Amino acid sequence: MEAKQQKSNVLAIAVMFLLFFMIAFVTNFAGSMGVIVKNQFGASNAMAQLGTLANFIAYACMGIPAGIILKRKGYKFTSLAAATVGFIGVGIQFLSGYAGSFGVYVLGAFVAGFSMCMLNIVVNPMLNTLGGGGNRGNQLIQFGGSCNSIGGTIAPILLGYLIGGSMETASVSDAAPAMIAAMAIFALAFIIISLSNIPEPHMETPEEKAARKSGNAPKDPHGPMSFRHFVLGAMAIFFYVGVEVGIPNTANLYMSSLPSVGPAIAGTLVGFYWFLMMCGRLIGGVVGGKVPSKVMLATVCTVALIFVLCIMFIPESVTVSVPIADAQVPLSMVFMFLCGLCTSVMWGSIYNLAAEGLGKYTPAASGIFMALVCGGGVLPFIQGWAADAVGFIQSYWVIVVGILFMLFYALVGSKNVNKDIPVE
């Protein structure tokens, strides 16, 4: 019977992999659109990151509500709602080019961000559930993470290819084929999910629902925010997502503006950053069972800090030849995509450290984590503002600050000093 149930979940598992892919594809698509936004709408470097900011600010608005929706309505309802919202969000972005409106584009990015947040809330626990938990559940999540990295790799490469060799002629309509494909995938996912039998082990019971509505649900004086290591961990997630997104986004704008590089080559090199993230996740999956999260996080933060300093202090005049095209690229940008090896395992390490010892407060903590993902929009926006003020390369001091906080968290802030709080 169990084997039959696993077999019946194959389609649902495939859809979760597809949605994992879409999370990174749509998110990185918003970042890569900065090149187009700068040209078509005459935006500054900061305003070019406004789509990314809107996409991630949606997490701050939707993180905790999405967790509540998941608890009350279940995986299937939340997945269907996320696919619908994602279709609408990408559709609005698609229309913004023809409307010639920067405001419509930002609105579309914001709506799409709601979808990405809801999908993030769903896919990890759903894959674990569909796999039956344990090693099988973990394995499915790792495969899902790989699909996520593939989506992140393809988005900037595809957009760079669609834009072509010059950002002076770039417009939203250039990206239309990719947005139409994204909407088609969301529509397909909606149909498959609606026809799939999704288990709902974590949805609230009728008794819990009745107690909630009557106001008789027991009050708990504590919560995840009662734990210092979780509060600092949530802050570390804020900085992490900002660092993860800010490193390639700013590099894309910088390289696209160089006459010797252009959007097509820049998009490919940024795609290589996300490809190395996938490689790093596969390596992290192998060594993660042997290396403590604290050691892993401290190590990759130290290496990432060195790489970012190389980006900042290697002169632009020092170049290397790019094998994929007849172009010379600043050597510093090699260290940009090498950063992907470091950022690949930061999320898992921070989450494991922050969730340690939370017990029954872990589900609520997950919603807070999703809300703090908004850092992926806030930090790149700040970095874009810094790029306008002091230049692309010097703007990486914003990234340095984020990495230093994560290093502090690994070495000091991750210790659980609130072990007296009951968690069972």
C-alpha cells in the first residue's frame, strides 16, 4: 500500500520540482530585468533594483500570513493559490512593456513576490511529506534545491540572450518569450496540482479550528522570538538573501554597461554564479552530515569575504578572456561567480542553527524566516543606491557588511542561551 501511495505521488513530486524551478527563475528574472529597466524607463541603478525590491518586500507582507494559510487551508489550496498569483504577477510584468509603465512593472514584480513567498512556504514541507519524511524526504528536498539552482542559472542567461549585445535597445518586450513560458508553466502546474491527491498531515484539525474560532485556544507566553539565537538567525537570513541576490545583480548591471561585455555575455556570467550555487549545494549535501553547520557557515563566510574583497580591489584594467565569446572581462568578475560556491550553503546552515532547540515553535519560526527574506530586495536596492553614489565596485561594501554579520552569527550569535524555555 505504501509503495502504491509513493507511486501516486510521483506527479505531485514532479510539480513541486517544477515550482522549485519557478521560484528561482521568476526571482532571478526580476533581478536580471534591471538592465531593461535602466534603458526603457531611464531608471537609476537604485531604481533598476526596484523590481527586485518589490519582489522581496512581498515576502515581508506575506511570510507570516502564508504560514497561517498553509495551516488552515493545507498544501493543495496554498499551492493552487500561489500558482494563480504567480501567473497574474508575471502577466502584469508582461503587460508593463506594452503599457510603457514603470509602475505597472513594479506592481507585477510585487504580485509575483507574493507567489514566490507562498511557494517557498509550501514546497519544502510538501516534498518532505510526499517522500514520507526521513532520508527520502530529505533527498527530495535536495533534488528540489537543485531544480531551484537550475532555474536561477537559466533566467539571467535567457534574458541576456533575448536582450542581445547592447542594453541601449533593451525593452520589456524583448523578455516577452520568457514571461509567456513562465505563465504557461504556472498554468500547467495549476492543472496538475488540482488533479493530484496531496496529503494534508499538517492542516489544522476540526477541533483546533473550533477552539480557534471560539477563542478557547491555549495561550503560550513564549514563541520563536523568545530565543536570542533565532532572532539573530532571522536577521542573518535577511542579510544572507540580500548578499545572495546583490552580488550577481550588481555585477550584471556593471558588466552590461561595459562596451567590451554587454548584456548577453553579462547574463551568461551571472548564470554561472547560479550554476556554481547548484554545485555548492550538491557538495554541501555530501559534507553536511560530517561538518557542523556552525563550522560550515563560518568557513564559507570567510571565503566569501575574501572573494568580495578581490572584486573590490583587483583593478578593472586587469582582464581575462571569456571562452564563450571574443570579449575581455574584468578579472574581478571571476570572483563574483565563485561567490556562488559560498552562498549556496549559507541558507541551510543559518536555518539549522536558528531552528536548533525551537521544538514546537519551529512552524511559526518558518513564517518569520520567510518574512525576513525581504532582505533580498532591500540590500540590492541599498547597493544600487550606493552604486549611483560611489560606483558599482565600491557598492560591494554593502555586501561586506552582510557577510560580516553572518560571520558574527556563526561564531557568536548562534548559541542557544534560552534553554530554560519549554519547547515540547
